[in-house]
Amino acid sequence: MVRWDTEAINRLPYYLQLFYLVIHNFVFELAHDILKEEGVINLSYLQKPWVDLVEAYLQEAKWYYSGYTPSMEEYLNNSTISIGAPTVIAQVFLTSKNQLYKYNQIIRLSGMLVRLPDDLGTLPFEMKRGDVAKSMQCYMKERNASMEEAEEHVRFVIREAWKEMNTAGGCPVRDDFVEAAANFGRAAQFMCMHTRSKGLPLEPFDSEIEATNRKRNSYRRLTQKIQASSPNRTGAPSDQRDLSPIRYQFRTIFYLIPSLLV
């Protein structure tokens, strides 16, 4: 992934081959469309968030298999990327003439506002199936705190992140970009924290077989949606045929992201 190499793809299992080719094609085609429409080459900047995402997944795998519980700072630095929101938001930001050498603070806040509500809402289910330590567990070990104290601290961090996000209008980025970043946090807070307050399970499958079937169905739906939304498809509705190349690319990638996060 770091080299964006397609020659070694046969070493990967089928489901990773599928994801890698979709991401590879998406990034290169998006870079091509940006060059045509904006006159700039953003390829390396479009690639970097995906490399960061994969490296964050790898770091979590190392922590999990070694039984390591990171500090709160270590956890947030990695998990706000592994949640996936910064990767998507960065692609939106980079469709213009912007170039990110480092993640903008708005992108980091968006990742935090997705990650921490997810931790609060899904901790029991993720611990049951086996997963890396979450923010509350990191805080408990670091501060020798109780679960109640850890949850309250995470809620405090979420409140502070929202304060910063809500006053981000003066930052050197477009207001619609800030709005898009904030919407990720709003959606996460509703889905994770609201669902937990109702006592509803967020992980409907207990067995690995059922979870695998769920992923397989996601891949199938992804393929069907991409084919159905192709602007070159004969007989496609006019609203799909009229999509600009960049808009069509984002329709494709936003179908992909939920499957990545299953």
C-alpha cells in the first residue's frame, strides 16, 4: 500500500484484493480528474491519508496481539485516524487546490468526534469479539481510574472537541469543509451513543461465520451500487449521467467506506 504497487496483489486474499483495487483506482482516477478540472497534481496528497489509515490499522493489530495498552495520547493519535473519517475528509479537502502536508486540526477533530462516541457505544461488543484497548481502558490503566471515571473523562474530551469544532469558522479552510467534518461527528454521536442509551445492540452478529457473511454481502452491494451509479451506463438516469467526474468518484468511495469499517 505504501508503494501503491499492483504487482504483489496476488499475495492478498480475495477480499483485500477487491478493496485494494477499488482504492487504488479511485485515487488515481480522482487525481486525473483534479488535474483536468483544477490544473494541479494532488496524487501524493490523495495517497497519504490511505497509507496513514492502513498503518493505523497495523499499529492496532500490533497492540492487540502483543497485549499492549497504549497511553491515552498514543491511543488518540492513532485511533482518530483508524476510525476512517480523516481519510474521507482529507479526500474532500484535496479535490481543490489545497495541499495538506500535515492533517489540518479540523480533520483531527472530526476523527476524534467519530472515534470517542464509537468507543462509548460499542465497547462491550468489541471486547466480547476481541479488539484493541479502547479510550476508556487506556485512561483507566494510565490514571488507575474506574470505568465510570473513564467514561466521564471521554465525554469531557468529546465536549471540548465540539467546542473547538463549533468555533472553527475562522480557520483557513472553507466553511462547507468544516460543516462536512462536523457532520461526521454528529452522525457518530447519534448512531453510537443514542443507540447505546436505548439498550440496542450495535453488533448484531456474534459468530465469526455471520460476521463474514455480513462482509461478503457488503462487497456484493458495493459492486452493484458502483455499477448502477456509473455515469456511462446505458439507460442511466439523467442525474447520474450529469455527474462530474469528481462527483462520480465520491459517490463510489462513499459506498465503499461503510464496508471498510464493518
